[in-house]
Amino acid sequence: MQILSIQFLAFSLVTLAVYYFLARKAQNIWLLLASYFFYVTISWQYTLTLFAITILNFYIGKKAASRAWLALGVSINLVSFAALKLLSGPYGPRLLPVPPEALNLLLPIGFSFYILQAISYLVDIHNHQADSADDLVDFALYLSFFPKLLAGPIERPARFLSGLRAVRRVDARTLARGLGLILVGILRKVILADRLTSFLPPTIFSDPAAFSSLEKLIWLLVFTFGLYNDFAGYTSIVRGLSALMGIELSPNFRQPFFANSLSDFWTRWHISLSFWLRDYIFFPARRWLMHRRWPQLLAVILPPLVTMFASGFWHGAYASVIAWGGLHGLYLVLEQVFKSKTTRQPNRIQGALSVVIVFSITTLTLIPFAASSLRAAVEYFTGLFAFTAQVTSFIPVPDLLAAASLTLWLDWQVSRHTSDAFFLKWTPSAQAWGFALMLWLLILFLGPQAGVVTFVYQGF
């Protein structure tokens, strides 16, 4: 069942209609049943993995105050994750010679997201930052809640479980906010992301030599804005849907193209993953190195590198994607070293220049993320600076400019009103015009010819 489908709309409406008539405890049971039904419609085999992970971590969580039980639980989760990533990646057929269809079943959709939540659950219990769940239903819903099951956000146990134990009230403002977020998410996904990526040549990141420098530059920008709006659109839709149930999900983006440093970028892009990596890999690694009294330089270099290599592996067991993570780790190390040598505050011009530089670096680093191999990534990057400008096929410059402008305007609205539900702070007339314009655009782009395009991060 695709999230952008008539079936999912009907499923959500039925789920909400029943949900509103139930008491809190019954609401949690109903949402758990709905979540597993949703997962079964994708693949019943996937539910077996989710159920096994749920039972395992629920009972280990009861004993996670013990270091031995914590180590056992985290090890099982990490080994399962690493094995499934490796087997479902390009090296899977060599490691396990079975048919490709069987390998595809080894990495359930959403596994990369809910396995991190399981790990944080055990670690937070051990560190006394969360209590072990007394109710299996609540814990199972923490891992399987269907709006976030496929691609996050990655929720922390204390916050999410406490929300499940509380009575949830949905008033008119909450309904308006939820529906507005859903509409903004559909706009980002259908009108911006799908429109842009529909233009991408199939071989642009596998055979970049066939394209000129100018074409490579334009297609890289198309990919960048398409990827951002795809994932930001997904997050907005599921946060809006969850808000209709009175359950608040964490934000995943905070105007990443306005970042003025690389460390700032990672507090704005895929926030729930970035903060998970920070709290469970970066900080522990740095503390471990500092307590060992090793050279201070190692405490500066190793934690960012280890963290970002882990981020690359989380995204996929591909050499090019792991290289993408390693490059970001290197950038963070260099930034930390150079930042420690300057104490001057940047002026407005320097600040604006920093935003352009960070955008350029992060966009260029998406090349190995998107490339089919390291060789293709290097070929793409070097070809960018060959300064060839011939155009051999259609390039959607007007669409790119329009999409980039609308993307930045949406982000500016969120920043200006300090709220993802910025539309609630508009005047009534502005809300009416904005709603009418959005409906017109959705009708225009969601015609009978529109195809359903899977969200990019469902592949992780």
C-alpha cells in the first residue's frame, strides 16, 4: 500500500474514524492492529521480522539496566542490521548465493529506522533516560506506528512512550495543523519532487561521461531539490497524519539549505537520524577517547569520521554511499580544526557566502550518494569541471528554477514564522488564497496520468 494512494487514504480515514471513538488504551491497541495491517499489505514476511525484533527488545529491555544484557541486546540488533544491510546490498549474491527475490526479502522496508529505535530504547533504559515499557502493546506501537514505520522520523522512547500513556485531545487547531502539513507534504512530493525527478535521465549517475559539464550541473541540482522535497514531503505528510491522532512526531528538516556551516547542516538535515548518530555514536566515541587520555587530536578526528561512516553504511552497504559518509566526516573534522583557529564573528556578507559554500559542498557530496559506483562518482565529479556546455537533450531549467524558488519560499515561511505550520499564522484571506492555490496545483498535477512514485527513503 503506497502512502500516496486511494487505498492509503481510505485506510487512514477508517483508522481515524474508529480511533476517535475509543478510550486511550483501546486507541493504542487499535493503532497497533492498524499498523500491522498496513505492514502486511506491503509484505507479510516483513511483519515476522518486526514482531521478532519487538519481542526480543521488549524482554531484554526489562533487564537492560545490566551491562551484560545491554551488550547482548545491542549486539543482536547491530549484527542483524549489519548482516541484512550487507546481504541486501551489491555484495549479497557473493555472500549468500540465492535468487535476487530472496535477497530483497532480507531487508524489510523500514528496518533501518525501527532497528535504531530499538537500540536507543535499550541504551536509554541502561542510562536511566527512559523506563522499560510495562505494556507490550505500547512498546510494539513504538516500533511499528504506521505513519513513521517506513521512513521515520526516528523517535526516542521516553518521548514517544510517554505520549502513548497520555490522554490525547484533538481540537480544531490540531486538525487544521495536521491537514495543512499533509497538504504541504503532498505539494513537496508531487509538485516538486516527482516533477523534478521525472526529468532525470536514467543514466545520468551511471554513465556521466555521456553528458556535458553544464548538463551534469543542472541534473545535480535537479536531484538535490528533488531528494530534499521527496523526504521533507514524506515527513510532513506523516507528521500531519500523526497530528490528527494527537501524537506528535519529531521534525526531520529545518531549512537545510540555509545552513551556514557543515555542522549546522547536520542539525537541519534528517534531524532524527543526525541526532541519533550524535547521541549514540559521536558523544560516546569522544568520551571514550577522552577518558583514555589519548592525544586530543584523535578525539577531534575519530568521532566525526566514525559517525559519518556509520551514517553512510546506514544508508546502504555500497562503496560510493559509504564514501559519501566519509567525505562528510572529513568535512566536519576540517571545519572543527579551522573553526578553533578563528574567533571573529562573520558579518552579513560572510554569513551569506557561508550559506552558498555549504550548499555547494553538500550538493557536490551528493554525487557519490547518487552514483551507481565510486568510479561513476569520480567520473561525474571530474566531468563537472571539464567546462563543456553543449546540450544534447532537454534540460528543465524553468522547472528547476520554479521548484527551487518554491522550495526556498516554503523554507523561508517556516523560518520566518518559527513553525512548520506557518500557514496558521497567515491572515484568513491569505489562508483562503493559499488553500485555493494549493488545491489548484494538486488537481493540475494529480490528474489521471499521474503515477505513484515511491518515496526515496523507503529504500533505506
